[in-house]
Amino acid sequence: MDSLCVLQTFPDLCPQLVVTEEDDKLRIKLLSVFGDNGEEVIVVTTNDIVFVFGANRFGRLGLGVNGLIAKPHINPTLTGAKIMKICYGLGHCLGLTSGGQCYGWGHNACGQIGIGSVEDVLTPQSIKIQSNALQPKEVEDISCGDNHSLVLTIDGLIYSFGANDRRQCGQTEGQLVCVPTIVSIEIQVNGVPIDVKFKSIACGRNHSCGLSDTGTAYVWGSNDSQQLGPKARVVTGQTYSCPHALRGYEKRVCRALMCGPNHTVLMSPSGAIHVLGDSEWSADPNSEDICENKRFKYMDSAYDNHMIIVTDMDGQHSILGKAGPAKTCIPIDVSIGCSLFDIYAKYCGFDRTFASIFKFIRKFVPSMKTFTDSDEEIYSSDADDEEADRLPTNTGTVDNNSIDWSHRILGCFQKHLLKAFDNRLDSDLRFIVENKVIYCHKTVLKIRNKEFWRICEQNMINERDIEINAYSYDTIEAFLKYLYGLRPEVNDQNCRQLLGLAEEYGERGLKNICSQYSANCV
């Protein structure tokens, strides 16, 4: 069940909106709107800046905090990660990068983030999918249900995690699945077991589907609304099922499949659409436009809405519904430049449009230096900063004015670094020392000391965490402060170790500070 995104299955509905050359940094690549009445928004620009705003329930905006984010803020973890897809569930989100890395954040009481715990995750965490040889695997697709998640790896295997009480994770036992676990499906040809490889996945609220590379649809999970089909192989005495080929469709080849909340939609190679499940979904209960014999080339749906948008062979966009046993198809007029989200917004009751979201973000970007802890900007400019900005930047000669200007600029940077150091909202790297965390920035460390950064890269336990056991917390904190241009706190406990770090990484200034401290203590 994917989020409402600009880039989905309708390429002709996905223009890259550009207002002026000045707004180029706001060219929108991906738009995800979710929550009650579209109350949470995540926007990815073409230069991979990720803006977020909204209700932020369960920390679903990934800023490290819960609660309302009233104006657009940059998400530092996802910015630059090259996010190409975002999907969401009842309280959690997954993001997929163009390089095949999967991130998760938000509500995690059922383990639906897949990181081995059931604690909510307020900052996007990398989800590791490993092969039998413990090598990381590239992720090709993601999908979210209410409280479970699916990922499809590049080798055609499906991994699941989260709630499994309805067997929506495809695991035999009903316990929570807190780490990515392969969904095992075997078929036999002439008595010989053959592993199934998949090319697409989809989650309903409490059921799941997978489309094999041979075009066979597999289903599992809840069948309360017969979303697995009337002939589903359910567990005796229950209304749920473990993974199996969709009965009655085993010999049919499917081109695509997707899930709504309580229904499953299949598209045949010829473009015919078959709907299984909830008999009450409808775009317009009074519609009489029956479409049993119509053929389509695209289809899409939303996680929490029964509506399906389809495009026929002539390019006409329609809303697919159901009136009794028959499908209805209501043509909709799509203006040039309209995004797919605009269609969802109009017909699902969301009081938002693509253009209005763009305008809202653009309103705040000129004054926005970064995101905030609450409503107070971490990097807000003060009077000295503004004065420095007005000073000439190219006088042609080195005089007192240019020296004064340089000092002012350096002073501004120092103040900004002071506010950025160990700020969990503005970090993309964490040092874990003595069970405490120090938040830093990869770029700052790489610029300040390339040798130290090289060692950091070699010792990362994941994309953003480095665990250090050889030094005390006070020592590492003081060393990192110095790299940020801040005055480190040197004391009897950390002086010797800090001096060793200074010598090892060629930081002569820090070495002098430690030596001076030692001399004063004699």
C-alpha cells in the first residue's frame, strides 16, 4: 500500500513542476501525503532535499521528535539519500533509495520497522537485508500494511516483518516478526521443488500479495473480506491464510497486482482488471458506467482508500469502483500538469493539491536554514550574521575591511557549528561511546580530518553508527568538539587519551591544548 506519490505508475501525470529558475531547488521529484485528511507530507526534490511537515504522529516525519511540525523542515537523514519511493502504514513509513537501501521510521510496536526491536523509531534507520552469506542485499521494492512491511530484494525474494497475527507476514507461526524474514514459497514441478522468484509485492491492511516472475499471483494474510479470493486455502477454523498461489487463477498470467485496504486487484496481460474482496468499495455508489469489457494499461491505488485510478488504452483516466457485483468506471477530467496526488486529493477529500503544497514549502524556504527542535530555528541568523552578509565579498585588495569581514564570517560559522554539534535533528552520524550517543555530521569530519574520517568509515556498524570502546566518552566528545572548531574540555580523566588522539591524527592545535593543560597541572 504505497503513499500518494507524484512518481507512480502514470508517467504522463508526473511533470516536474518548476516555477522560476530561482525555485529550481524546489523541483519536486516525489510527493508522499498520508495520515488523516493528508495531515503529513514528505516531499523529495530533484536535488534530493527532503522537506517534511504536518502532524508527525509517531514521529512519521523522521525528524527525531514527536508532535506537530507546523512548517516545512529538512529531514537530514533522508536528504541526499536519493529516495525514490516512500510508502506508509497505519503509523510507520518505509523509504527506498535508488541504490537499493531501505529505511524505516515511525510506529514500531509490532516490529514493522524491521530493526529487531519494538520501540518507536523517530529517526529513519537503515533496514538490513542479508543473504545466507551475511552479505547485504539490494532492495528493489517496498510496501506497507497497517502494521507489517514487505521488501522485495533484487534476487526476487520477499522479506517480511511486523504483525503476523493474521499471517500477513507469511510466517507459519503468529508471533511478531521483528527482523526481515524471508517469505518461503515452494512449488513442485514433476515432484521437484522449485523456488519462486517475484517481481512485485503489495500489502493490504492485513493481507499481502506477490507477483512471480512467471506472472502467478500469490496471496496470504487476512481473508475477512475474501481479498484472497473465495477459494483461498485458509487455516482450519480461521479467516487467514499462509502463502499460496491465488486459487482459481493459478493458470492465469497476471501483468500487475496491487492491494487496497481489504481488496486485491489483478491486471491481465490484455488489460482486463479483476477485483477480489470488499464488495462495498466504490467511487460513486450511484454510478451506472459499467466497465466489464474495458481494457487498461495502468492502475494505482492508495493505502487507506478503496479507490483505484486506471488509465485506458486511449489515455483516458478514470476511477474504478464497484456497484454490487459489477465494476464501475467513472471518467475524470485531468488538466495538463495535474499530478496524480491532485486526483487523489479531489476524490478522497484531502484538502491539499500539488500546487498548494509547493506554494506552502516555497513560502518558508527563503528563511529556513535547517529544521528545528521545536519552533525555534537552530541556525536562525542574528543581527551580526545579517550585517556580515551585507559586507562586500570581493574588494580586490586585502584591507582592514576585508579582514574584518572574514572575521565576521568565521564568527558566524563558529556559532553555527556550536549549535550543530551533538544535535540529533541535524546529524547523519552517531558515535556510540559508553552507551551514550554523540551526534555529528559526516561532511564536517571528512573536511576537518580525512585520516580520522577514513578510520570512521572502516568502523561503521551501519550507515550512520560508529561504536567506540577504546576511548572514554569524555575523550571522544572533546576530540569531536575540537574538530568542530569548539574549545574542548580537557581534564585529568581524558587528557592522556586526548593527547594520543591529537598525535595520531596530526591535530597540533589540540596537542598544544593538552600539553598546556598538563604543564599547568604540574
